[in-house]
Amino acid sequence: MTHLRNLALAATAALALMAIVGGSSASASPSVLCLHTETPCTLKYGVGTVLDISLVSGTALVLEETNGTHLDTCNGATKKGTITVEGDSTHTVTGRWDTVNLSGCTFTTTATRKGKFRIDPVTGTDNGTITADTGGEEEETITINTVFFGSCVYGVAGGTTLGTLTGGNPAKFDSKAVARKVSGSNFACPETAVWTGSYVITEPNTTLHVEPGN
């Protein structure tokens, strides 16, 4: 009985750890990026559309441990991505990050793997959830050369929610992603961390909405 009880406790602990490290995730849903608020969408943003996002002026990208302890702050952060699947009644909008730049950070901080993403619709709104995609190099990673812990590498695994895209002109992206320590980190680095930041989408510089696939 003791052995069975220990196995049950171990399983429960493993599930809890997966919930913390993986963040919230969901199955992909058909979606489109649309110029107007309408279903079905008549003017889609297609393959090759560039998404250029930058931190809202006066804000910062913050990296904290899951218990709230501060790790790093970057006063400059931009990401540029390209849509590779425009989405329809059976496909989700997906794309890749082409460039990720971080500047004005507390410590030397570098985006070491850019990763891919998908955009799922949020029911009843013109917003979407941006999720790390599971195809190819699915982990988006950054390396922080800290004073206290040495070099720490954090990545978000495929299926991890990166944040919310709010439709409008300009559209906005609020990032909140749980990252985990990955290979290449010093042993003293915290096991998990949360990336938080508020971005504005500067390209396309027109109205952008997320709609159910059609």
C-alpha cells in the first residue's frame, strides 16, 4: 500500500510540474487574420504577411521566477514574424519568428532561438491566443548572462501560450509565457521563469482582427 501511495503522490507531483512548466495550452482551432470585423472574412492577411511588434513605449519586458523574484528586465524588445499558413475553415494561422531583438537589459540577454507560432481565435471576440507552434524548432529561447547564477537559458516549449493578440488599429500583443530552464544553463539558475511584456503591432499598419476560420 505504501508503494502504491508513493506512486500516486509522484504522479500527482509530475502533473503539477507539467502544468507549471508547460503553461496553458490548447488544441489548434481554425482561424484567419482579417482586415475587418466579420465572419466570414472577405479580406484576409495571407501567406507572406509580416507581423512586426515592438514594446509599448515606456514599458519593459520582464523576466521573473514563478514566485515573483525578479531575474531580468529589457527596456527594448522587438519581434518580426512571417505568416506561413493564412488559415481557413480547417487550418490555423501559423508563422515563424524571423528576428527577435532585445536591448537595454539588466544583464546581457540574447534571443538564441526564434521559434514558430500559431494564432487561435478567442470565441466571441476579435482577439486571438498566440501559442508556440509544435512544428520544427518549436522552442523559443533566450540566454541571460547573470551575475548571480551565471549563464541561464530559458525556453518555451511547443504548445505553450505566449499571450493574447487584441484586434484593432493598431493591434496589440500582451505577452505572458512560462519558460523552463533548458540545456546550456548553469545548475544554479531557477527552474522556471515568466516572460511578461506589452507590445503594439506596427506592421501591418492597418486594422487587424482574429476571426474563426472560414
